[in-house]
Amino acid sequence: MEEELVATFTIADMKADVYSLSIPGEFKIVYRAHDGRILEESPLTGISSYKQREPEIMARLKQLSEGANPATMRSLGDPGDEY
């Protein structure tokens, strides 16, 4: 699976890297601590792109920067998708 870094969001010294995957419309969000350690990885799929979901990405990054526990597997699928 090829990944291409398409965006990085930051709050304080933490960041969320957005990677475009080889399947159109599929992204992966990697939340990193100040030391580069991966805290959480989240798939982002569905009709909306990562740009439309930026408020959600930033909200999660803010939670992590304030000490929230990382999830083992978070999904940012389209809210209309059923699992």
C-alpha cells in the first residue's frame, strides 16, 4: 500500500499527519507526540475528504494534546457509513 503525506496539522508540539492511500478517497491519520512517537492511527474513509473532516482531526489532536488516552483503533469513516 503506497502512502503519500498530503497534510500535517499541529497543536502545540503534537501533530497529525494525513496520508493519502493508494485507493482514491482513502486516507490514514497518524497522531504523533512531541517526540515523534505514534500515539494513534485512524483510517479516514467515505465520501468526504480529509479537508472536510479537518475539524474532527483537529478536535482529536486537541484531546490528545490535553492528555486523552489514545484509542487502540479509531475510525473516521463517513458518519453515514454503517459498520
